[in-house]
Amino acid sequence: MRQSEEKLKRLSRETHLAGILEMSEDAIVSMDEHQRIRLFNHGATVIFGYSQDEVLGQPLGILLPSRLVDVHQQHVRSFAGSPEASRRMGERREVVGRRKDGTEFSAEVSISKLTVRGETVYTAILRDITQRKQTEEALLVKTGQLQVITETMLAFLETEDWR
């Protein structure tokens, strides 16, 4: 009886975690030590435009601009050999992802590694920041416009005509 209760608890936890993975708006992608995609949640499907069936077992490079695949592999090797277990969003610069249609986008990413039964598993949580970057750029333009208006008004107020 005790063993079946433990099994039910474990299944309940697994179901709960699976639900969390699927409801996340962020992309959650796990890879094996050969950088083959093993997990691709619904958020990843929305962000990248691929179905799970299209990417499971594929190299992670499918989600990267081709010009960055070699650089990314160097970063992975460096991370694999480091004592760090994770790198959180904000601790490193932005990354670039590639959607199924070939468009590129800016993203923030957290990555972790875990050894399970002798195999290293990497998990990345990726957030598309395209909208945020567009908003920041629009604010910079507006700030520049306001600065020009302010300087023009001040220059006008300093003229003899105003006095």
C-alpha cells in the first residue's frame, strides 16, 4: 500500500510539473549533452513557430541564426566545463533566436545544467524581448523629440522678441 501511495504522489508531481511547463509563455527547451532537443514546451512552439514533432531530436542549431551556431557551441563547451550550474536572465548579454520562418529576434535566456544518470542535460528558459526592445527604441525617439522641443522653447524664450 505504501509503495502505491508514493507512486501516486510521484505521478501527481510529474503531472503538476508538466502542466507548469505547458502553461509557460516563455520557451522552455531541454537538450542532451550533444545539443539535441529533448523537450520543447508550448511557449517554445509559440515563440519559434515549430511544433514539438518538428524539433524533438533535432540539433539546437535549428533555433539559431546559422552565423551564430559555432559561437553558441563554444559557449556551451565553456559552460559545460565550468563549475556553474546555471546562468540567469540578466547575467549575460542578449541572445538572438531564429524562428521557423527565418526571422530573427532578441531574447533573454537562463540556462542550467544537470547530470542525470551520468548524462548532462541542459535546460534553457528563453523570453522573446522583441516587444520590449521596440518600446525602448520608441521611448528613445520620443525622449529625443522632447529634448529638441525643450531646447527650441528655451532658445525662443531667450530671444529679444519674447522679452
